[in-house]
Amino acid sequence: MRYYPQAANFLRILRTLSTFTQRPRISSQHSPLSTRNNILLKSSMPTIPFLSSFFGTSSSNNKMPANYPVQKSADEWRAVLSPRQFRILREKGTEPAGTGEFDKHYPSSGVYTCAGCHAPLYKASHKFNSGCGWPAYFDSIPGAVTRHEDRTFGMTRTEIVCSNCGGHLGHVFKGEGFNTPTDERHCVNSISLTFHEDESKAAKGEEGQ
């Protein structure tokens, strides 16, 4: 049998290549960076107006943190809320801009309450026209709204929730230059609210804080 040096070199090259091509690959499904990015994207979807009309994120806990007076399981909330209310109040969704019942609602008096637990949140006198596509308020009834840092989608914002039940309301923005006493804009989902003309409910809410 004759020996061919070129054939031997060719075989060595094939073996070398196979060493690289047969290395075990790390699946992107289990990559820490990929997992973190997936979580970040999913958790941010409800706060993006366009995407939120198609997606929602579910809480991994059946009950809200114990610091909220009203405590219900996810099933208990579903029994008293409509599907749209549950998606926004309990899963932190966002209604599409310009579609909310209270976007262009400017009563001379009255009170806006939480659609989940009926706690008074905003007076009619707090509301102003921001042109953003969602109900805007420059202030809330004292103690009615709780703020949390929201870092979804690679940005830092301030989420606002009902202090009584933890229901998601929206976000608050400051320093936008609106001619209001606080220079703040509480950007709130209409679905998270109900309206009552009786302002005494707001007064009772303030006294109970």
C-alpha cells in the first residue's frame, strides 16, 4: 500500500475541524443573558401602549404584598373584575392611548376611585388636560397612591398603585413643564378608575388616612 502525504494531511485537517464543530453548544434558552433579556422584555410589555394591547404579564404571586389592606388571591380578583380590569389592575397592563373612558372627562366636581377596591384616589379638581392620551392628574388624595420604582424595558420610571389594594394605576412623571401646582403628571389608565359625583367620598378617604 502506497503512502500519500497529502491524504494524511487532509485527514488531520478533518479531525481538527471536527474538534471545533462537535463542541457542545450552550442553548440560548439557558443562557443567563438571554434569560434576563427575555424577562426584561416580557415585564416591560404591559407598560408600552402599543404592545400592551396584545400582551400582559401575570404576577407569580397569588396575593399582593401584606402591606396593602385589601388582600385577594388572583382567582378572587378575577371574580370581581372584568378581564380588561384584571389585566391592567393586577397584571400591570396598559390601555391603548386615546381609548379610555376618562381621557377627555373633565367634570367640575367629583371623585375618581379605584376600580378594584373603590378607595378614593383623585378629585376632579386634580385632573388636567395633558394631551397624552390617558387621564392626567397633577396630584392625588393624600396617602391614596403609592409609588414604586419601575425599571422595566431598560428605563427607570415611577409606577403608581392604589395604596389600599395595590392595583396598578399607571406612572407618574415630573418636570414636564405643565402649568400645574406640582409639575407632576399622574398618567392613569381609565380602566383602573371609576367616577362618582359625590365628593364626600374623597373627604372620607382623606380622613381615614
